[in-house]
Amino acid sequence: MMMNPTKANFLNSISLFVMGLWGYFEVLSPTALIPVVFGVSLFLCFLISTRKPDLNKTVAHIAVLLTLIILLALVGMRLPKSLDAGGLGLVRVLVMIGSSSLSITSFIKSFIDARRKIV
């Protein structure tokens, strides 16, 4: 059974936030804070969707867009560098890619299920 999109988004937001902060404190590079910004943004989407269910559809689309952007950035730009460097940086990137992939997958499944209910 697949995790629901709200829980997957929450898990992803926490993962991005924690792994980004860990990376920042390890290397002291401001670019390590990019996942933190995305994590906070996704957490705000989570809060809005749980407190204002009437905005859920809009917020879900925003969360998917943010998740897709960070996932592409992690896979396209950060992963190759982390593969070369190895170590805990690679572990952090893989955790963020994994949580973002899980989140995207659960959102897509949810969108497909909602579409099937309409038809």
C-alpha cells in the first residue's frame, strides 16, 4: 500500500530540512540551504492542506511542482558531485532523492486515482 500524499509530503519536507541543515553545518556552504528552503516551503504546503482542506488541490499541485524542481536539481546537479566525493554527503543526497521520489510517486498515484473517480 502506498503512503498518502499528505504524509509523503510531510516526510519529504522533514527530510529536506534535516539533511540540508546537516549538510550546511558540515560544509558551511550556503547552497546546502537550498533543500532547507524547499523543505520549509513543502512543510507550509503540508500545514495549509491539513488546516484548509478546500485548498488541498491547489496546494497539492504547488507541492508537486516544488518537489519535482528539487528532485531534478538533486539528481541532475548534486548527485554527480556527491558520487565523486562519496561519504556522508552521498548518503544525505540519496535520502533526499528517496523521500522526494516517494512523495512524487504518491502525488501522481493520488492524481490518477482522483481522475478515475471523475471518469
